[in-house]
Amino acid sequence: MNIKVIGAGCDTCNKLYENVLEAVQETGCDATVEKVEDLIEIVKLGVMAAPSLMIDGKLVISGRTAKKDEIMRLIK
């Protein structure tokens, strides 16, 4: 599983990244977590709001910080 946390490095983006790492660890999911902060890369992904979460190329959360429990449900 490939998970991308997309955002320019603001506090809410960093919090989403932390929540994703905790969710992956607690579920024991075999996932690669990547933080995308480069504006050009964000535009290439087609993301218009930050923070956003992409799982296996599908945008699942956009413009908000998801809690760990919600992320755990998404990756199971």
C-alpha cells in the first residue's frame, strides 16, 4: 500500500502525517508513507486543498486533518 500525505508543511499537514504514521503502526499495515511537500508535485497529483491524503493513487481525504481512527478504517 502506498500512502501519500500531501501538503506544504504547515502544522495541520504535519499533524495528518503523524496520525497516518500512528495508524499504520497500530494496524500493522504494510504501507509506504510518503510526505509530498513540493508544490509542483502536488499540482501534478491534482490536489487542490491541503492537507490531503492519498491511498494507492486515490484521494480519500482533502482539505482537513483526519483523526487516527478514521485513517485506520481507511487503510484496513
